Amino acid sequence: MYYKFRDLRNFKYLIDILVEQRLYSGSFRELNDNMEGQFFCNAFTGIERYRLNPRKQEHISICSFSLCYKNHLMWSHYADGHRGIAIGFEVDNVETAIEKVDYNGLARFDDFPSKFVDVKSVFLNKAEVFSYENEYRIITDKQNFVKIKIKEILFGAETSEENKRIISKIAKLVDSEIVLDTYYG
């Protein structure tokens, strides 16, 4: 099972995830790490750092999630200081490529990455400092949604009782088998 951490600041997006059972795959430019899209290349005058800058008609979308919900930093960074939730899910489509992020630093190339497989590798390499995320990604060349099957919703230790009540009601209307629990970690 995978986990998507969410704050509860925008209920519209949360309701979309719960009711439609899907996750948004957004542009890499929307990600919070300013190193996203950067890589090292030896194509010209030695090793230099570059940033991907696709033309407007080209697109790279990323849906990120973790394999683990038992991580204090993930709750702090991605679930609004334990006031949000972690959604436990399985990916609905077996043809969807789920890839693990490596934490060996930025990708390195002898030539500029031009094939999509090379471009994807730029987004599958991050600095070691992010290894606590235990991150997996779905990377596509178009903006879309990833169909999921929600299995559980874990409330953070600081989630308000009102938010727990509302989210619990919505979850049970969507699928009565969704497990609801609180993570106090």
C-alpha cells in the first residue's frame, strides 16, 4: 500500500480525491523541491548543472507518494504538522508504472536527456537529504489523474474532531470498507 499525505486547507481537492478515488498528477514545476528538474551533464565544457525547461507544448507530470506513513517528518511537512491526513491506497491500473526514487543526488548524463526515459530519470533522482520520504512516483508526459482504490485514511494526531467527523462521513459514503484511524506516532 502507498500513502499520500495531505493537509486539509483545500477541502475541494480532498473531496475530489475521496469521491473520485484519484490523485492529481501535476506539473513538476508545482513540486516543492527547487532541485526538481535539475541534473548534471558533461555535454559541453565539463560537468555542469542544468535545469529541464520543456517547451510549453511539452509536459511532464508527476504524482508522488510514499510507501510509509510512520514518519514524523512526512506528517510535519506534508500533512500540515499532523493536522492533516495520510490516504492509504492501491493504484487501480496495473499498467501504471510506479517507480522508486533514488537518493544518490542529481542524475548525471554525458549528453542532454532527450528521450522520455532519460527525462524521467531526472525526476527519479534526489538528494540524500530527502531519503526519509521513501518516495515513489508515477511520471507521465501528460497532465492527468491516477486512479486509485482508497483502503484507509489515517488522521494526524492534531487533526480536529470536526475534520475527522466530516472526512469519516464522506469516506463511509464512498466505500464503507475504508479503514479510519488516527496515527499518534
